[in-house]
Amino acid sequence: MSENATSSEATPNSVDGRVVKRVRRQRVQLSCGECRAKKLSCNRDWPCQRCVKTGRAHLCIYDSQDGQPPTANQQPERQRQASPSNHDEVRRLRAEVEQLQSLLSKQTGGFAAPLTPSTTLPATESSIEQSKYEVPPWGVHQSSNHPKDRAPRIYYAQHSLFKFFVEIPELYPFITESVEVWLKPAGVHLKKYSPTSLPENLSSLDVLLPSKDDTDILVKFYLDHCEQLHRVIHVPTFAREHAKFWVPNERRSPGTTALVLSMITISASTSSLGADCRNDSARWLMACEDWSKRQSPKRHRLIHYQIACLVYLAKRINMVHKKRFWSESALLVQKAMIDGLHDDTLLSRDDSTFATEMRRRIWFTIRELDLQNSYEHGLPTLLHNIDSPVPPPSNMDDEAFDEALAELPGAEPFEHYTGTSYQALSAQSWAIRVDISRRLYSPALSQSLTYDEVLHYTHELTQHIAKLPSWGSCSQKGLHKVTNAFLQFQLMECILAIHRPYLNCENSKHPLSEDVCHRVSRDILLLNLELKDLGLQSLVQIREDLLLASLSLARVTMLQPLCKSKCYIISNFMAKEVHAGSNSVIMSCSDATIDLLERCVPITESRYSQSCNSEPWCFITMCATYLILKIHVGKIDSQTAEYICAQKFLDLHSEHSGSQRTPSLNRHQEQPLLQNSLAPVAEQSTQNEDQSATQTSLVPDVGTFAEWLNTDLFDFGGGSCDFLSGLDDIYV
């Protein structure tokens, strides 16, 4: 039978005395590569249902030109590659383009943006296949140095903060000049973050644990403070397990050890208690992540999700591998959906009431983190395509239920603050926040927003902010203020996202968007300052609202027309500077805006000092934001501002590393690290800044809108400054 089949394929046909060999036509492969290799059925979606359930959605690739599902009459990939194409013509045209590009670069002084084949030639099949080997690595800099002229090769979008380098044209040249003119001659070499390697002879996670006293202090800080927002742990149950953790000659579970390590990693980065352990927190983080990856991909237990969430939170707080935030949170969503956390109807009959409630807390934590990444990176999320009928966690304290309880007690009203108030109240605005994310970042699922819809969404979001309870005076050491601020940050982020496209550089047709962004950004900064005064601002470092609001506030102010003159008036026995010749209310508040931004700079200083990945770019960007605003309004010249920015960074690093400085009660009395004729002017300006920061805020009373610890990161031995690589790691 096989011989006949073979001969039937190879038997020549006689046509007019000629022998013609029959060639079988190749069929179009309609299934993805994963399903075809496993010989399983495929529903031909992208990604297909089977790849999503098995957690291999990123490997779901079809045999087509763009990797997406082909149509039935589409030509197969192998047949397209075998088809004749004009390679010589494409090669000749590409050489022509390169010659024209070199001529243009010489005429413009080397600042011309590189022309790629994809932007100058038609996207033929041969050019696409050949261009894969001609794209330089992402780490290699192109002839153009501006961030907007470089694009990544893989699927991720620019961080929303990175886009400000285009929206505020003065920001990138200012930071570059500060680094090149002041830091580079001083021998400062800013290195990219390199992960700490684990010991090769690591036999157990127990060897990484600090002393019992240090561990207990850090664990208690996490349970009392960090567990007020994203709920992952049931405190009484964990307390009973932790009491047995230090019993001598008692075998510890590796999962419990990984859970403790992940908790103290977060505590060491958000409090001053873990200053002595901060250098070890990077190894703790890597060990927990490595342990989590080595677990079975089958049905996960509750502790696996707890460790995965805590590891992800620790990476966000320490800004480790920021490019992977969106893909890692999406992977958590996929795993949770495979295990049925998104649907209570998929619960097993053996699941207790306690297990069901903890599943809900884990699911709500995962989906909030994924939605936050959708807004920060401008990318879609699986949450846009699913309907999750899971009720929110009950608004109750952990002491109200345990594993032996057959039925949950009644939930407390929203006006009563509990440890789960954040998740319960966050669910109230989930529908509108995920709908806005879908309209902005999933255009294939819905139409783009009109300005009338932007105003409608703004009104709804404002109503949600106004309905948030303040909880008055609570006995939770001010933690209720952290919850209230976190809930407002989520809603205000949505408002800035829908109004940001309407902030035009010239002749804006939507001045209301400028006013909305100005008020919302100011309120975000004031909330951060309030948390700073309470010593609780580090608890919200999982979000980037401080830098987002600062850059938005600076952008809106710099969009206003410049004032031609200034006058001074006497009001309430105090001289006040008023900008004349401008009707812009935003520009009239420019002095108060600069003062507000200066007062927020110490917040980024504390984040730089507490993080195990001492990330300098957030601090440098924050300093540059208010300094370019000072240049814009004519308070200081650009050269002095660049000196101040570089000096502030060196002061922070010297204080952090404890080197090249002697203790002093007043750091302004010390000799500056940068010797220059601008030092006296900059010193006086810095003193004025500190004096201004100690005074009462100059923000006008116009009502609220709702009615980044390793010393080896720097090398002072000389060398060039890898500034662009650092920005790529942080903002892209």
C-alpha cells in the first residue's frame, strides 16, 4: 500500500509525448506552531485558547508573514520564500538609501535620524526577511542620540514617563548637558544595573536568612504597613506558621522560607529598619524568583501565588527589570486564569470559605497590577477581553475569619476602615478604569475616545474621588491616609491619561484639558507631601505617580505663553511677584509650581537611598524638571541650572556612599565637589531653594480637583558616561 502511494506521487504524467512531474500544492497551515507540533486542535485565535491555558501564549506563532493567523487563501510562508523576488533591485535601492543618508548626515552635522529600510522601501517579503539580520542590537547606539529616534525590536511599548522626553523638548538636552559637561569631567561613570548573582553552593534558602531579630522586625513591618494595600497574606494564619519557623531542630518548608524572604525584601526597601540588610535584599529577591520558577507548572497552591505577587511587588519597588513589568504581570494573569481564580464557578467543591476569600484577594491584587502596567506602558491587557464575575474581597479585618470558619461574617460598611478597605473600594471603580484602558490601548476592540466622552469620563472619575471615605482619625497609625491616597492615585492616573493627548504645543483647542491636568498633577504632589510628612510615602513607591505628576505639571506650565514683564504688588504686608502681560492662570501660579516641585525632590532622594537598586535616573529627572521650569520663567540661566543639577546628584551620592565628605551640620558650608566659577551663584540659589522648601506652600487655595544602596553602582575612576543606556533601562 505504501509503495502504491509513493509511486502515485512520483509517477510522471504523459502530456503530448512529454514527461511532466506532478508537484503537490502546499496547503496553508492554519494552526499555530505549538498546536501543530503537538498534533492538537487549534481554535486559530491569536494567541489561541490552548496556548493561553498552558501559559505559552508568547510562543503562539503562525506560519505567516506577521506571525498572526493566516487566511485560507493566503500563500504559505515556505512557498513565499521559495517564490522568485528581485533581490538585486532591493539591494541596489538599499545601497542608494545608505549613500543618501550619509550625505544628509554630513550636511546636518550628524543629527539626522537614521533611515531604515522599513521607512524608505516597500515592505516586500525579501526585504523583511533580510532586514532581520541587519537590525543592530538594542544596546548599540545609533547615529541619532534622541530617544524618540530609537525603537525596540521586541514587543513592548515606551513607558509613559519616557514619552515626556518628546513632549518636553528641553528636558533631554538639559539632562545630557548636565551629565556631559559636569559629571563626565568629574570622572563619574553611571553603570547599568547588573543583577547580583547567587552563591554557586547555595543548598537551601535558609542560609540567606538574616538573624532572627532582624527577620522578625522586617516581617512585622510588612504585616503592619505593606499589607494594607495589595492583600496577599492572611496575618493570623501566617503568624501561627511564623511562630514555628524558628523552633530548633524543626524542618522548615522551602515555600515558607521563600515567603519570609520575599516579605523582608519589601520591608528592607520601604523602611529605615532594613538599612543594614539592604545590600542583601537583591540576593533575597533573586533567590525567591529562582525558587518560584523551579516549581511545577501544574496547578499552583496558594503559597505559590503569594510568593509570585510579593516578588513582583519587590521588583517594582526596587525598579528591577522595569522593561519586564508588563509581560510579568500578564503572565501572572494567565496563570491565575488557568487555575480559575477569575471565575468562582470553577471552584472545587473541596475549597473552603477561607480558601475562596484568599483566592479573591490574590486575583484582585494580580488584576490591579496588570491594569496599572496597561496605563504605564500604553499596552493592552487580557483583562480587556474577559469578564470576571468574581465578587470583591469582603471589607473585614483578618481577625474576623480563619480556616475553621464555615461561612464568612457580614462585611463592614465602606465608612469603616479595615485591612481590606483598599481592595473593596478599588473594585467600585474597576469597570470605568478598565473601560478607559480598553478605549485607549485596545483600538481593535473599541473606537477611540471623542472629547465629549473624555469630559464624561472625567466627570465620572471625579465623582468616584469625591465618594472616597477619609475615615477621619483612625487608630491605624495614619495608614488609612495611604489607602485613601492610593485610591485617588489610581483615578487621577486615568484622568491624566485621557487628557494627555489634548495638550498641544501651540494653539490648543482644549484649554480645559490643560487646567484639568494642572489641578490633578498638583493634587498628586500634595498627597505625596502629606504622606512624606507622616513618614509613609515609601509605601506607595510601587507607583510612579510622583514623577508622572511632576512632569505633567511642568509640561502644562511650559505650554503657556511667556510673560513679557513682571511687577510686584504688596498684599497682606508681603511682596508678591506677579507676571504681567499674560492671562494664563497656570502661568500666574508658576512660582508656586516651582516651589511645590522643589519640596518633592527629597522624596526621590529617599527612594534612591532605600532601594537595593540605587537608581539615579528618577532623581536626576526630578531635579531637571523644576530647574528647566526655572529657566523657562527666567529665574536662572541654563548653565547655572545644569551645575545645580549635577551638584545635587553628587551631594546625594556622597551622602549615600559616605565617601569624599566629612560630616557637617550644614552641607552648604562644605566645599562643592564641582569647582567652577558658577559655584557661588549656584550655592546661593541652592540656599534659596532650601529656605523656600521650609516655608509654607505657595500653592493658591483654588480647591482640590475633586472638591529611586549599592555603592558600586558608580565608578569615580573615570570613563565615559553611559547615560543613554541607563535611560533605556528605566523608561523604555
